[in-house]
Amino acid sequence: MVPTQSHIPTGRPLWSLLEDAFVDEGAEHLTVHGRWGAIQLADTSPVVREALHRMSLGPVALENISALHDNFVRWKTGSGPCLVWRRLKNTLDQLGGCVVPSLGMDDGAGPILSVVAVTGDAVFTLPHIEDDEAVTMRPGTEIERLNGDQALTCVGQQYQAILHSAPATEIAKSLLGGETTITHIADALQISRTLVADVVAYLAGAQLVVARC
């Protein structure tokens, strides 16, 4: 079964731009230049400009932008409209592979996992997977060293997943061991189901984890 419901992370979603991307700002235009060319954005609002400025500095929590905070909280809690947040997310989707989604924890220690595109037209989503739904790594996925980090790669897929630290690394290795579930991984590693669910959702969004049909 292919999940259609979106996963809302319990952990802290972070965003950044690829290291070789840069933002060209003018009074009436906003263009992001990346390895796959230039993308001119129709939305040149202050919220978008502030988000891109922060993202160019590294993985950041966009809810810290004052105009986004209440919208972000409503999105995470499902407690009301979050049109400003969704508008920004739609704009970021237009940037394709220039955007690097990451997952952090509430300790503020930085990302434990980042998803890096290898094609320009990649658009990241977070599919929801049930705790007891069978999942496995996509065949051909393996861990390799990439710029000093461990990374999950699979030939032909649009993304690589950078495993910055535990527990993302341990969860990934559990998934590589064969078909399993979020519940089983959480019990085996003695970590929270919500954290495992976040990591699995990011890896599924990167097309590296697949749910059993």
C-alpha cells in the first residue's frame, strides 16, 4: 500500500539550501541559483525572503520566523488553518532538489538525518506509515561513506539520506536487516515510536524505504 496521508514530524523539521546554491535578491525578483540552473520564484514576499536567507546559512527551524510561528504550530498540532505555512512550503517545493530537508530533535543539537537530492526535479514529501505497517529498504540501498558521514544511497533514486548521528544510523541499519515495523524497531532499540516514525517517514520520502504492498 502506498501511503497518501502526510506525516507530521514529532521531532524538529529543519530546512537548508544545498551548499552550492545561492539567492539573488532584487526589489521585484527572487531567484535561486543551483547546480541545475536558476529558478525564479513568483512569491517574493518577506516571509519567503527571510526563509531563504536563513536556509542559506544551514539547517534551520523555520518556525522561528515570527510570521510563521503560529501557522507552524497549527500545522504540527492540526489545530487550525496554516495558509502562510503551506504557501511557503509550496514555494520551497518549486526549488526541487535545491532544498535539503533535515530532521532534528528538541535538544537543538542539529540534524540527525538530512535528505539530499541528486536530481533537480526532486520534490520531497513525508508519507505517513502506520506503526505496525511492514516496511523495508528499497532493494539496492546501502550505506556508504560520503564526505565523512554515513549515507544511504540507491542507484536510480532521486535522493541520498545523510545519517549524521544516532539514532538515525541505528534505525537505518535495522531497516537494512529486512522487513520490519516501526513498533519492532522502537522496541528493539528502546527508543520512542514517534522518533522511529519520523526517521522512517523521512527515508520513505527519500524513496529509500518502501511499505509492503
